[in-house]
Amino acid sequence: MFPAFTLRYARLPEHFFLRFDPVPVEAPRLVAFNRPLAEQLGFDLDAFDEHQAAEWFAGNTVPEGAEPLAQAYAGHQFGHFNPRLGDGRAVLLGEVTDRAGRLRDIQLKGAGMTPFSRGADGRAPLGPVLREYLVSEAMHVLGVPTTRALAAVTTGERVFRRVPEPGAVLTRVAASHLRVGTFQYFAARDDREAVRTLADMAIERHYPQLAEVDESERYLALVEAVAAAQAALVAKWMGLGFIHGVMNTDNCSIAGETIDYGPCAFMEAYDPVKVFSSIDEGGRYAYRNQPWIAQWNLARFAETLLPLIDDDQEQAVEKATAAIKAFEPRYEAEWLAVTREKLGLMQEEQDDRALVDAFLEALRAGRADFTLAFRHLSEAIEQDAPALLELFETREDIEAWLPRWRDRLAREEVGREAVAERMRAVNPLYIPRNHRVEEALAAAAEHDDFGPFETLREVLAAPFTEQPGREAYTRPAPPSEAVFRTFCGT
């Protein structure tokens, strides 16, 4: 059933990882399987056997050709450097080449206590596994680069976090699991050759166009390419009101994908300082800080490559600093492109930033729902729309802004319906609202009821299309169901 493994990472020198077989579980049961993704990866679905799949995706049976391992990496966690983290509960089975010719990692998350576990149990509760499944797949459909969820398996065992919970294993698919922290692990050990090996692997897998760049400029070009990918990624997050919650350097993908959906959440009432993560007590990873944390993480990445950028340390620092500073205008351009599109604008005008800022301030002042405000804006192109105005607790700012926006749209010289259609195509109606996610997780974990999970999965598969009978999934949480804190589950 599994496609052939290529084992690129497993063929690196052994100090890049530790060999580790998944720890078998008591009673594996397949509770979610992503057949479209499996088809893309080249799985033989004609030979699909649910019982055998549960054994594979739980780690009880290692697929033929796989060589399981736990990857080594370090990381800055909330600004504090830990030189040795590594996969504490994840096992890379290997890489496969999908039907589009792309190399993809297949990893089991929650597969047992590895040598990197640092005293933890190496397991994953069902709730966080289902959260990552729902949110990562929703992000994919919303057009955000992300790791994907292939399968979720319950283990028949309990894990202990705040309370005892059912255990589970997630099968995650990624362009790779190379992180800023992977580079930091070897840079901290002054292992220049290992850093070069990782950089060459990153170029081969993610930025093959850089192979043609002269070696004297190639590694600086890698910094610039990763910065460009991160700028585009975070701009998409910001355009959806998504808050990652734990942007440590070990959660910053070199491939430019969203990775590690721990205490993530989608903002409802617009608040630029919003924080959901229970462990982010200082608000380091608040919504508005995400672009600048990405830049900070990129600076840490550039530091690891300094010896490769230039033999002259001073010159290397100067070049790397310029590349990191260039992130700011690059991100600004990406973010403006995202928000222009959400406002129905195709042309660029000098005052567009002020127009966007004024709309966001109207959202903040009126405590309007971020997602629905953008969605219902398409109904207000010619006249005030009740569905839009009803979102605002105070309407003075939005009522003053709407004529400015309409004047700006008039200069687009595009018909009203064409603008509205364009806006509906980029402003979702359905997102993984926190209370709906929590409802699905609680039903599964407390009552073994996966009906709410499956319904929410179906809803999120078509985020831009009205789904009659599912209007409740568009609405913000009532006060009694509002989610103020999310948890890692590690």
C-alpha cells in the first residue's frame, strides 16, 4: 500500500538523527484517513486494508523500506536557546516521491519516547492530534503552505496531561522537516560541514534554482529565499486572522510551510494583540508580532550560515544583516498584496496602506468578527449591507470608511459583480472556529463520538462556498462557548 521510500535523510551521517523504532500501542484504530492526499502520495488504495493501515499509522508495524529515525535539532523557545531538542515524540519513516514528482516526508507524531524526549512520555493526546488534522487540512484548502495530515489513529491507551486523555498518533506529511532549529543544532556545535550539508539539502529539496548560483553567493541566496518564503507565509496567516501560538525557531520551516499546530487559533473579534496560547504569558507570539518574530527567527537562521556566506566574518555579518533587513519591505509587499485582494483591489495605489489600516481600525473599534467582516464586505460595494454592519458594536468608523473604499473601487474600472466574485473567492465563510474545533475534540475524546469531527472536516473542505444548513459554522462563538486559551498537548 505504501509508495516506495527514498530515505534521503536516513543516508546522512548518523549524528543528524538517532535510529528509533516507534513504540507499539495497545489497540490501534484508524479514525481518520485522508484518501485524496494518499492518492497524491502514490498509495495503492486498491489494496487499502483498514486494520493494516491502523497498524502502520500507529507505528506497530514499520512499512517495508522505511528506516525510522528521530531528527536532531535545537531551538529558541520563547527567546531562550536550547541546544538539544530533537524529535521527542515524532519518528520520520522516510521520504516518498508523490505523483507530481515532489519529495515528501512521512512522519508519525506521538510514536513513543525517543532519546530526545527529555523525560516526556513521547505520546500525543487525541485532542491535539485531531486539532492538527483539522487545522492543517483547512489551511491547505485556504491556500496556505502547510504540512498535511494523512491519518489519525487512536492507541487504546491513555496519556496524562491536565487530565487523562485517549492517546493517538498523527501521520504528518511535509515538504521536509528541516527547521531553523536543525541548522542551529549543528552551528552550536561549530560543525560547519553539517551546516553545509543541511544547506545543500535545503537547496536541492526546496530551492533548486539556487544550484545554478555561484557558490560564493549561494548560501546568502538561500537566506534570501527562505526569507521570501516566510514573508509570503506569514502574510497569508495575517490575512486569515491565524495565530500560530508558538513560533519558536524549531517550529520555523525552511520550506516555508506552517508546521506544528499546537496552541494555534483563529481570531474572531479583531484584536491585534490577541494571544490564545496558555504558555505565551508575555504575548511574544501575539497576532501583530508574527511578522517580526519571523524576521527574528530568520536572523537566527542567517547566523548559522555566516561561515558559508563569507570567509570574512565582518563581511558575512554585513551581507546577512542586509538580507534580514530586506524582509521588512518584502513582507510589507506580501501583506499588502493579500489585503488588497481581500478588499477587491487589483491595481496598486500609494494610499492603499492607509485604506487597509483604516479598515482594520474600524474592525478593532467595533469589535467586529475578522472573517465575516471581510466576507460580508462584498455585499457592501454599492450600498450599506446589514449583515456587515451588524457585526460592529459601534459603527461610526466603518460607516466613515465605506465611502472611501467605494471611491477606491470605482477606479478599478471593474464591474460590481466581478469584484464581489473576486472577493468571495479569497475571503472564506468557514474557518476552524475555536469553539467548533473544541466541540469536535471533546466529543471524540470524551465520548468516542467522531461525528462532529467528520462534519467539521466536511465543512472546512469548502471554505469559500455557502453550504445551506450549515450557517451555524460561520458564526463566532457565543459568550458561553468562547475559547480564550489553547494548549500544546505536548
